[in-house]
Amino acid sequence: MAYNLGIPKLDDLIGEIRGGTNIMMIGPPMSGKEDLINIIAYRGLADRDAAVIVSTREPGNNVLEWFERRNLNIAMDRIGIVDCVTRTLGFAAPDTENIKMASSPVDLTGIGVKISQFFEHFWMEMQLRETRLCINSLSTILMYSNLQTVFRFLHVFTGRIKAANALGVYVIEEGMHDAQTIVTLKQLFDGMIEIRGGEDGYQIRVVGLTPKPTPWFDYEINGVDVVLRG
């Protein structure tokens, strides 16, 4: 099984991403990481993959609306969202076909159970063999839990991604964590999507999935297209 990011120039440089790959996406706030991770999920959905998105920053309905607003021609029964926000706001929201509720970003056991339920549904009931897991974001989880607990949680799920030949992408906010935290977490990932501020907006590159890092590219997001320059 092989995957791509859906960002043409980067995909050309890194080639196919093998199943079982886990990638950290790290960059500053307001650099478009939420759109980027949704676009990576969308590209999978457009290829008839399944996508599981863990949202620790906004309610699951908002994530679902991101896809609906763009009038994308995708099968909505292939998208699963683990909502870690709504119940922290005091809403007794039930699970739906697309959205399963975790009690909070602290509830790593509950988050893990909901991810597993979606994986099992897509794998066993729908016979979908290619799945993308997108966690947005690890930084929120780290605010509520210690590094050792988060590391153990991630160790389990990066292992699950490898075993299932899936693709995992995990967002980290640059500047929110000390260097030791980043170094510790990096051990779990096969590569990184790095984002930094440039002279004219933001730049992106991929590290670790090829012998040498890709060049830095200026980028802008236009709907579900990531346009690279440079």
C-alpha cells in the first residue's frame, strides 16, 4: 500500500509513501496546519481511502463542515472524527455516524477506543484497507497530560498504523514545547513535514522520507490545493 500527501511538488520529490508511515507536522501557529492536515485527509478520501481525524481544538461538527463547505465529491461514510472538544463545553452530544465523542483531550483511553472503533468499522465492515489517521493536535493533548503518558499513547497508535499499513499525520505547535519534548516524540515518527515563517508568508519542506530533505517552498492554500513556489 502506498500513499501521497496530495501536494503535487512534494509528492513528486518524495515519491510514494509506504503504508505504515507516521509523520509529524510541526510549525508555528496560524501557518495553515489545520487546512494542510484536512487536505491530506481529503486527498485520501478522494482516492477512496478512509480518514480518521482526531480534533482536540474544535468541535467535530466544525471539522465536518470544512469538508462540506468545499462541496467536495467524496463519500462521507469514509470519514470518522473523534471529537475531544464538544463534551468539555458541557454539551451532552451523542455519537453519530461520522463523529464519536471523547470526554476531553485528557481522556487518552477514550480517544484510543474511538479511533479503534472507526478503524475496525472501516477495516472489517467496509473492507477499506487504506486509512489515514490525522491527529490535530498533539500540542493540546500535551497541555493536559505529561510527556510520558502521551509518549505511551502515541507508541501504541504509531504501532497500530504500522501494523495496519495506514498513514499517520500528527500536528505539533512549534514554540509550545521544550526541545527535549520534541526530541523524545521524534523517535516515534518516520519523517516530518516542517513549516516555518518566510519572507512572504510560510514555507514547507519534508524531512526523513527521502535521503535528503526536500527544499523549502513558499506555499499558499487555495481551497483544497496547496500551491508551492520556488
